[in-house]
Amino acid sequence: MSARNRVAAWLSLAAWAVFVSGLGGCGRKGAEYQVAPVKGTITFQGQPVKDGTIVFRPVGTGTTLGKPASAEVVDGAFVLSTYGKDDGAVIGKHEVTYTYTSEAPKDYNDKPKPSPYMGLVPEPNQVEIKAGKNEINIELVKGPAKKR
């Protein structure tokens, strides 16, 4: 991974961390929701997605649904973390989002090549995490994704 890719990945992760830390006041104070291990793959046109970030955000009825889980995508593979490294995601339904890694410009006149994953969405865009081990496979597609 080039230095500019590392910087871009770090900035994406930092922005996500700021967002998630803002959610810290929401939900059950001091309590953790039950999580289950989640690993998976993310592909585009049958090929592993090289990098990016995947986030599983709890959805459903009710006001408190739990903390989002996230993972860095490395060569198409991911392992979700919510409260600790690789602990998984909160049990229940989740909306899936993917953010591609952008190259940082070398200088003011540099125009980095756009990501091949720009404008793509995860299919399915909604999954259910169940107690026990979960393996989720995601395909990036053009246009709105279908719920499962």
C-alpha cells in the first residue's frame, strides 16, 4: 500500500471514529449488547475488493439498537469489530455500507485516479447477524441494492 493510500485509509478511519464516538451517548449507558463473530468477503464482478471500510449499522424498530460494527477490507476479506478487535457485530438486522479508499493527491496539481468502486453499493445492503459464527459475502453492484 502506497503512502498516499495509507494516509487516505487513515483519514477514512479517523472520520469514521469521530462519527462513532459521537454515538457514544446513545443507547444503554455502560452496557454492551450481545455480539456474534462475523467474517466475510466483499467482491466486485467476482474479484476481491482490494481495500476500503465496511460498516454494519443495527436497524429495526425501537430507539436503541446497539453500536455499529466495522472492518477494514484487505484483499476482499473482513472481520467485524464492535467493542473489541474482531469481536463481531450486535445480534440482529444491520444496514451494510462500504466506503472505498481514495488516493491522496501528491501535490496541488495531482489528480488521483478515481477508485474503481466509486458509486457502487453492497448487495445485500441489509443482513441479519445471528448468535454463533456468521459468514457474510457481499458483492458490490451499481445502483440500489436489494434487502435480504
